[in-house]
Amino acid sequence: MENRNLGKKAAYGILGGIVGGLVFGALMAAAGALPLVAGLVGSQDPIVGFLVHMGISAFIGATFVGFFQSLVTGPQRAMVLGTAYGFVWWILGGLILMPVFLGMPIQVANALTADNLGGLVGHLLYGFALGATYVLLAARTGLVAKALAKAPAP
């Protein structure tokens, strides 16, 4: 039974990642950043960049469940954890991994530039949408209610 629930939770995380990816992807499209993402696979086509972004978004959504499923005990916690996870991915993905994969210097020292702060906003919105979507789907099937029943009393 628990394995089936883990599969459902992972699917909900992937769907949450896709919803978050759509939100962040719209911002990236408006900022003209999708060709840069396409560079991860040797392209400059914004459609390719969007598809790469969505694949990454789905992966991050699945990992959210792996790390935080036992901590998601309600909507507020899910959205806070999702937003915090978005912040982590801004640092890990936006400031470190993506620049490295594109042959650019790590951007941690430049984190407060306008471009990188725009990425921060996108990652935070992504994480919020991920957490909100995940908990909405999990609550509809009773998976969060089970977590609430197991949660220790304050």
C-alpha cells in the first residue's frame, strides 16, 4: 500500500513541477531566456528551451516528494517547503549548475544582479506553485490527511 502511495505522491510532485514550470516558463519566455536554456542541449530554439525547462521542472517536482513528503502536513507547510525548495534550486541550478553546463562562470558572486534576481523570483514562484499543486492533489486523495493523522501533537 505504501509503495502505491509513494507512486501517487511522485506523480503529484511531477504534476506540481509541471504547473510550476508553466508559471516560471512564462516568465522566462517574457524575459527572452528560453534560448539560453536551450543551450543546455546545444540549441538556441526557444521551443527547445521550453521543453528542456519543463523536463527539469518535472524532475525537480519528483525530487520534492522524495525529500519532503513526510513533512507536508498541510497546505501552508507545502507552500513554504515548495518556495524554500525553489530558493535552493535558484542557487543550485540557476547560479551554479546551469552556468557550469553552459561554460560560463558560476554566478553566486553575481546573485544580486537584475538577471539573477529575476531568476530568483521565477524559482520562488515555481516552488510555491509546486507545493500548492502537490498538496492540492494529495489532499484530494487523502494522502495529506494521512500525514496529518500521523503528525505529532504540538
